[in-house]
Amino acid sequence: MSRPDGSLVCDRCGLQGLAYGAPTRNYYLIDDLKVPLSRRIGVCMGCNTVGREIERLGSRGKAIDDWMQARRRLDRLQPGIPGIDLLLRLLFRHKIRRLERELLTQEARLNLFERRHDDACCLKCGSRDVAVLQEALPALAFTDDFLFYQGEETTSLFHPGCGGRFIYRGADFRLPYIYMERHFSPDGVLIHEQRI
């Protein structure tokens, strides 16, 4: 299986890179927990690359909401009545374990927010000198056989190095679905990468 991709090209200096690149699953490793890490499209001035390699920390408010929802779901399965608690724990033990793990993950995510304060970095080189695309990439049309993207659209992403604007251009190739799993430290530094 494969999927189409497009490239981002600076209209002034010609810097280019894949918009989405190979599919990867990214995690922070915090106290033996895999906390999901999301990426966004941007430009890194440290390694002079463009693509979907800038981390997205997200909002602290959403992390608190996610933690509270996990806590409520777990509390519903543990009403505090000894006989019923034991029965529910036996009937829903896998769900309870999953919810306890989710709660620990959300707590680790909250600790990460308190430690990092939204200073996103490049996941390739670790530089904090990054510029990000604030909205979604414009939609490109498919070719007649639906195998490739075609055409080009101007984005709102400016290249801090030269002042040019990036253009999202359809590419005449497809990327294979070879998933990689990457593990990062809480500071955004790559620890380990493996094919899954």
C-alpha cells in the first residue's frame, strides 16, 4: 500500500521538503510510559528543513480536560462499595487497567506541559528556532487515476531565512506505508527509532 504526498517549496530560495513524509508513530518516553507526541508542518532554521517534523505540544487546558475525563471514567467503575467494587474489578479488569494506564499517561503529559511551556522543537535536530504553519495545508486535486496530487497552492508559511512563501505542490510519487515508531525524551530529543 502507498499514499500520495506533496512537497513544500520556497518560492524565493527553492528550499523544499515533503509535506507529510513517511507515516510514523511518535512518543515521549516518560517513566516507562509512552506519551503520544504529535507533529505539525513547519520550517526549522537549525537544520534548514521544511516538513512535518515540528512537535506540537498542544494546549494545557485540553490535557487537563483529558485527565479529568479519564479520572471520571475510572471513578464510574469504582463506586466505593466493597462488594460491588470487587465485582466490577473482576468484570471490567481489562478496561480498568487500560483506564489506569491512560490516567498515568495523562498525568505524565501534564508534567511535560509544566516542564516545557510550549517551546516546540524540531524533531530532527532539536533546535527551538522553528516557524510553523498555522492552518491546514490547502487541498490539492487528484490526477484522473487518483494516484497522485496535482497542481499547487500558496500557503501562509513564510521562510524565516529568506522571506519567501512556501508553495504546496503535488508530487509525482507515492510513499509506502512503512510505519516507524520513534521515541523521544521529554525535551524532544530522539532516543530510539524502529520499524513496526
